[in-house]
Amino acid sequence: MSNETKSSNFIRNIIIEDLNTGKHDKIITRFPPEPNGYLHIGHAKSIILNSGLAQEFNGKFNLRFDDTNPIKEDTEYVESIKEDVKWLGGNWDEVFFASNYFDTMYEKAILLIKKGLAYVCDLTPEEMREYRGTLTKPGKESPYRNRTVEENLDLFERMRKGEFKDGEKVLRAKIDMTSPNMNMRDPIIYRIAHVEHHNTKDKWCIYPMYDFAHPIEDAIEGVTHSICTLEFEDHRPLYDWVVRECEMESIPRQIEFARLNMTNTVMSKRKLKQLVDEGIVDGWDDPRMPTVCGLRRRGYTTEAIRNFCTEIGVAKSNSLVDSQMLEYFIREDLRLKTPSAMAVIEPLKLVITNYPEGQTEMLEIENNAKDESQGKRLVPFSRELYIEQEDFMEVPVRKYFRLFPGNEVRLKGAYFVKCTDVIKDENGEVTEIHCTYDPETKSGSGFKGRKVKATIHWVEAKAAKRVEFRLFEPLILDDVEENEGKNFLEQINPNSLEVLQGFIEPTAIENAKPQDKFQFIRKGFFTVDPKYTTDEKLVFNRIVSLKSSFKLKK
């Protein structure tokens, strides 16, 4: 499926209607991350949706950082987000920061106070929770709710000047403490935080809350369609209230869609940060992480992620996506793109006893069995080779057709070989197998004298390049929707990473550089790891296996 395919969805239909009726002559969308962590695959869906709609309708797409909480934010996250959005093809028109609007937000807070719609409250967090009520019980008004406009203006100004401690006072919107919507029960719109901000430094010691800042930001930028996930649906009345009562000139429309939920995957930045902070993974870009930088390091492509997001579509209700679907799209993308090579991940020595000692011949092998246009390469072949341990079994099980004593197989692109002897160490472990070869069975010779039931790959021992292979399994064993109520650390897979030392044929990877991708015959799609690869050592991450039982439903 092309990432250019335009699939119909309810958001797209809303935009078409708004343009056709003249409500808007140009649409503006945005991606508004908080710079408090790295982006993950769920954010990728939002980036691709928002930027794609803007591109399709010749609109404008903004990247905006909702940096209203300096306690958790960092410029490291800002730069990583820019890199990820750009890599995903989210070409923004402008970059904005919520913090650039702090003066305007302060003025709007003053406006609400003057209109009698905001007040300074001294309740403690515990008291505020008690006063707020429950889903079935209305809240009760704060004893500070009826302060005069003059008193509120004075206290709010003193908050701004730093006269009060963190948490000592807050500014609350005066809406309705009996509302069935908890978000409308006099929400906090400003709090005190004596923390230096990454952008505004020490200019402010009061900061707007997200639910107050976000609609103002959208309105300032002229965003026409504020697209967010379903958990913000209950926040929409507050969003509209802020835009209306702050007398914003532009009126955005908030539209909610289902977030991406995947099996075996954590979609919480808080939890992902915990994995990093506790050393369970080796950073935000660990290839086992669902972060965009982790997927990129593992070898996923922009095209695969875009096609995946297009396939899952945009819905109004939450659902759970099988993580194997993402693997399906990376396989489809790499299948015809990547050159083949022979790699032995768990090596076992094979000696061809009747092959001339000291002789090496160069054999022609195709670069991609599914695409002849990629040509062929020359691969060295000699008396001593490495094969996979799993391709030999001393006592074969039923329907095992690879090497075992007395059995004959084809070495890919080379000859038939028959196992004649097994060499073991003092512990009885097989260390080497001996075979004989039939010179008449060379690949391409047209030999038809007999057939074998298996072909195995190999690497010539003398020329082989020793490398490290890093194999991954899901980091999270849980295959149901993420549940905030349980300890996800109990679901960590202790076998999510396996590091092995093996060999690769030298020709195919002669000029390999970080992020180059290959099909290692029978073993999977791999990429050169950019973090651990050095001039002295090549490290390969397995992107995904070559095959899966997963089938895409048409």
C-alpha cells in the first residue's frame, strides 16, 4: 500500500465539508508534543495524520511544543522531537513554543479575573480533591471563590512576582462546581513553580496549566482543526469555554480520534522514561523501545511506519492493534529493497575433507532472489566453512532434512555435501562436522543426477567477517491493552535481547555503514547498529524475521 493512498475517514470528511461550505478557505493543523520525553509510535500516527491532512488540502502544518511544565521538560527532548518529526516526513511550516505565548496567556488570565470568571484559591491539593466531589457527587465551592476582582488581581500579580511558595496558591477558572463533567469544576489554570524554564529562563514563576494554555495556543496560531486523542473528549467543553471566555479571535474546532494501542507495547512516556531511568533498556533509542528513535535504530523505515499508520486508519473508538502488523509492513518494505547476504549467527565448523587444501574459488550468488535486476556477487568458497548449528542434528527428528550423519544437502550457490564424521570436545559437544562434496553438483552446472531435500547457507571460514548480532523479542510480554492499574514491570520479558557472535560473508558488507540494511538468508532483515558499531567491530540489529504467520486482513 502506498503512503500516498488517501483513505477516507471522519476527520477528512469534516475538513472537506468545512472547505466546501466556506467555513475555512485554508486549514491549519498542528502536532503539539510536550517536550518531556521522546516520541513513540503512537505519536507517529498523529504526526502522519496531521501533516498528511495539511499536505493533501494545501494547508499548513505547525510543530508546536506545549512547554508549560518546566519541571519535566528539557531541550534534549525538543531536539529529539524535531528530528523524529522530520524523519517521519512531517514537514512543518513553522515551529512554535507555548512559552512564547506566556505574556498573552497571562493577559487572558487577567481578563478572566476582571470578568469574574477566575479567582485565586488557597486550598491545599488535598482539600481541593475533597471539594471537587466525585463522578456521582457534585463538588462544593471553595471558600475563596467569592474574592473580589480587586483582591484576585492583587493576589495574582503577587503570585507572578514570586511572593508565594510553590503550591501555596493557584488561579482557578470559575465555572460550575456541580457540573457532571469534572473538568468544568473550577479547574486550575495557573500554578506557582519556582523553576527555570528551558525557553523563558527565570522570567516566570507561575505557569499556565495545559487545559488553559492549549486552546489559547491553537487560537493564536489560527489552527482550524485541533485533532487530539479520545482521552481529551471530556476536556472539549473546557477547551471551548477558554476560547470563548478569553475572547479569542480565531475559534479552533477540537476533534478526537482513537489513540494507537498495540499488543506487547507500552505507550506511556512516563513508563518509557521509567524503563530508561531504571536501566532496563540502554536509552530512549533502545531497539526494543516503541520510540521513533528506537524504531529507527532498529532499522524500521519511514515508509513502513507511514504505511502501517495508513492501514490502521482513523477511528472514533479505541481498539487494539497486533504489533505483528507493524512487522508485516517493514517486511513488505524491505523485501525488494535490501540486498541478500549469507550470515551465520551461531557458527558450527564444517570441513570438506575431499576439497583441495589451499584452494579458494569464487562463486556467483544473486544479490536478491526476488529481484534479478540487483545482479550477482562473487563469494569465496573453500575447504573450511561455517554453517548454522541448527542446520546439523546428530540424531535427526522426523522430517528433518538438513545435515546429519549420512545425509546430503546443497550448500547454497555451491555443491552437494554429505556428512561423514562428527568431531566432539571432552564434554561431548559437537565442535566440527566433516563432509565430502561432489564436484559435479556445482550450482548452475545443470546437474540433475539426484536431488536433495534441503539447501543451507554457509560462510567461508578464512575470509569470514566476525560480527555481533543483536536479536530482539518483545520487551513486554502482555498482549492485552495497556492498563494503568497494574505494574507493567512485572511483564518485562527477560529474554528480549540476545547477543551472539557470528560471521558474515565479506563481499556483501564490504562497505557497510550504520543503518545499511540487509536480508541475511533464512535469518531475517538486519541493519548496522549506529550506536555500538565501531571501525573495529560491526554490530547488526535484527529488524524482523523473514517470515511470520501474521496475515493482513484485506
